[in-house]
Amino acid sequence: MKLYIAILGLSAIALSGCRKILNPEPENLKTIEQAYTDATFAQGILINCYNNIPSYYDNSEQATDDAVTNQLGSAYQQLATGAWTSSNNPVSLWNQSYEAMQYINLFLENSAKVKFAANVEVNTLFNRRFRGEAFGLRALYYYFLLRNHGGVASNGQLMGVPLVTKYQTVADDFNQPRASFDDCVKQVYRDLDSAETYLPVEYNDISAAAQIPAAFQSYTQNVDNYNRVMGTAARQFVNGLIAKAIRARVALLAASPAFAPSAAKWQVAATAASVLIDYRGGVNALPATGGTYYATDVDNQSNGSNPPEIIWRANLSSSDLSNQQEAQNFPPSLFGSGIMNPTQNLVDAFPMANGYPISHPNSAYNTANPYANRDPRFRNYIIYDGSTAGVTNAVIRTGSSSTTADAINKPNATRTGYYMKKRLRMDVNRNPSSLNPKNHYIPRIRFTEMYLAYAEAANEAYGPMGTGSKSYSAYDVIKAIRKRALSPNASFADPYLEECKADQSKMRDLIRNERRLELSFESFRFWDLRRWKVDLTKLNETARGLDVNGSVITPLDNVEVRSFQSYMYYGPIPISEVQKYSQLLQNQGWR
């Protein structure tokens, strides 16, 4: 079930990011022995693993109640409408994860032999850093495998995936059973312990030997040597803070209803997430611009620095390719393909500006004027009929009676009456006669995610107002998140939050809804619904839209019918792997 990776052309992979090598010249065929004297080649093994990290924006929302796509017949539409099988699985991360871990295991077994630098101190520091990165990356890949492929196997047991912690050759037995889910989580924690031991919390240049972190003072007292390895040039590689964030993700997954939750697991998850909150500065240090990270704090990043909201991100892009998100998702009138179409289901999840859900008797929601007085996140994240977008603040008309290219069901137009606005910069010009690309970065982990993880775990472990060993509760965190969204510059009583704080179930629903909104279009919803093991009717909630033509508003109640079965709370093991290896049990229900 794992790939035997021939170590050929890794230097080319590291430099180009391309995984396909055609007819390499003999001098480009590397052996592992050459890594011991070619540090660039050795580091290229890890670089390949970074290149393999799954995309943060995978558009899986198109298979949830949050969105549909106007690309009929696309992989996610087929998945959502009944064609998800163990041989047709667009959310499979099996092969790419095990491929990456082959490289990681190879590196870990051999890195001590590599001469990364002539200077002894620098060489030791490089070796520690690269090993720490490798352990952190292996933990990350196991997280993806557990999220996408862990589940109740055909023997009725909650299983993870095969644990492979050594480099495999053709002489090894590939017919390995799945480890238990809990054993996989323990392995992830061990890898993260190692990563945090080897890595600084963040990569920063220092100016005095006294600033060298205690864990590295026995290896060097030389500022230049430390900065060469652990300074700003290493930013966006795995560091100790990223390892802590991966731990919080894994702990939340392990505590979730689909994976045998317990009070102890929820406490572990709350503690893991609280570490990130404390590092950021506490509940009240929630980054003010975090809700619009995709459009703010983008142009002023230098030396690999992060905006306040970001724990880890991909590289900044300033090339013409940085238009990609806008090219795919702008409405047609703005020269986009309008691929991501938010649903009415998601629109209805945005509360009113007073914080009440639209279904609440105190909300003052008006069906004849559905977009008035809504949570500001609504207009930040979604383009709706009558809203403005693009460099000219053009009015977008989505109603079926509109003569514009943006009208419902025209070619490349919305199917729901909405276009995605989140992830997009409104100052990008897609007009072919005046193209104006802008900087972009794609996040990998955000602080807001960690705050939400704490709120969810703390509510389950201690109740809405309980704090455990911390000084803040789930209530405190959600209050900060909603204040940022609803009224950042003024006093806001948030009466609906006050209503929820005495009821754990109501607080759970509120926290889940806040997570839905804050992390919308960031590839969480598909798996959140499954790890929460929501009722099957929720998993199969029909995607809806709204046709707005002036004062004539027509609900679109059957934009897309979902077709998920009860066993689809867990993703399948690829059928090709199950057929090859007799010990590899499939998850229940999958064929």
C-alpha cells in the first residue's frame, strides 16, 4: 500500500517542484550515497515533501452544504451526488502521503551522515533543524491520512492507517495491517515531541548570544552561525510553533464524535490549542485583521515574515499566476469563471448584525430584504445580487432576469445566485486589456483556527464557562471572535451569546456555526461534518439558492441534491491497495 520510491533526480525535483521526470541524463541519476556529500541533494529530499503538502484551498466545500460548482461533472460534484467510491475518490491523500513519508523516512535514517556545512557548529544545527522538520512533516502527513482514511474498519474496530516509520525497500513486506486510531495518534504525538525538541519556536535573526534559545546554547554561542541556520532565511519551513499547531489539529480530530471521544481527549485538545492562544498573547490578542487575512496584510511581508493571523503559509506569489483565485472565482463580468457558488444554506448561517440567527425571534430578519443588517462577514465573504466587486466596484446582478453575464445559469455563471468573495482580492483586475495582478499567499494554519479549536474542545471538556487550567473559557474565545466580526470598534453586548452560555448544547451549535463562517471556503467543512458525525440528513442537506430580481425573490430549493450513505462518515482506503494487500482492511461499507 506504500510506494517504493527510487531516489532518482531528487535535485531536479527540489529545484523545479515537478514530480515527473522524463528520460533523465545519467549525471542526474542520484544515489543515496551521494546525499552524504551533496547537501543540496539531501535537503531536496525534504523539499519534495513540502511540495507534496495538500492544498489548503482544495474546494471540497463544493461537496458540502456550503457550496456547489458551476463545473457540472467535476470530481466534487460527482462525489456529492452519488459517485464517491473507493476507486473514484477525489479526497484521497493516500498515495501522496505515503510517498512523502518514504522520502521523510529515508532522510531520517541517513541525515546524520550528511555534511551540510564545513563549519562543525553550523553542520550540527542544520542536522537538528532538518530532522525536526522531517518529524513535523511526518506528523502532518499522518494527520491527513487519519482525517481522510481513518475510520471503523470491516472488523468493527476504529482503525487508523499502517504505521510506516522506516524507509521501505523492495525487500520489505508491504502487506502491513492498519494500526489502531489511538496508536496512530500516539505516533503523531511522538513525532511532534521530536520536532519541538529539535526546532526553535520560530525562525528569527538574533543580535546577541544571550538571545540564542536555551535548547541551542550548547551547540553554538556564535550569532552568525545560529542565524545562518535558524534565522529568517528558514521562515515557512516547519518550526516549533507549527508543530504545536499540528498537535492541536490532531488532538481535536482524535476527540471528535466520529473517533471515540472522551473527556480526557477533549481536555488534551483544549490544552494543545491553548498553547497557541497563549503564544499569540491570549484571548484578546486575536488578530484584528484575521477575518480578512486574504485581502489585508498581504503586500507588506518581507524576509518570509507572517501577518499577525498566520502561523504557517505558502510562499508569497507576485507573478501573473497570483491571479489564479480571481480567474477561477470572479463573476464572469469581472473576467472570472465563477466556479465556487456559495449556497443559500451558508448564507442563512450568517447571523444578523445584532448577533442573533436569522431564525431567532429577536433577529429582525426581513425575508423581503434578506441582505440588510447582516453580519459583516456576509458581505466580506460572499458576492450577492446588488453587491459590488472588483476594481471598479461594479454592481453584480445575479438574478435570472438580469442581462449580465453573471445571471443565474448563464454560461460560467452562478447556480445559486451567489459567488465566493473570500480568498479573492477585489483590487485584482482580470480585464485582458488591463491585467493587474496582486500579491497572494495561501495559508496553511491560521491563529483563528486554533482559537476555534480551543472553544470547541473547552466547551466539551469544561462546559461553556469552564476554564480548566486556563484563565479563559469557550465563551471568552467565542465572544472575542464574534466581537471582531460584529462590532470590533465598539461595545457589543452580544445577547445571543449570553443566551447560549448557560447551555452546553446551544454553545456547541454556536461554536460550530462560528467555525463554519470563520473557516468558510478553507477546506474544513467537508471533514468537520464527518468528524462531528452530524445526522445523515444534515450530511445530505440539499444545496439551495436564491433568485433575486428586484423585489421578486424566488427560493431555489433544489440546486443540487446530495447523496451520501451512513458509512461515508469515513473516507475509504483506495480499492487498489486493499486488493493488493490482504492485511489492509477496508472501512465499513466501502467496496
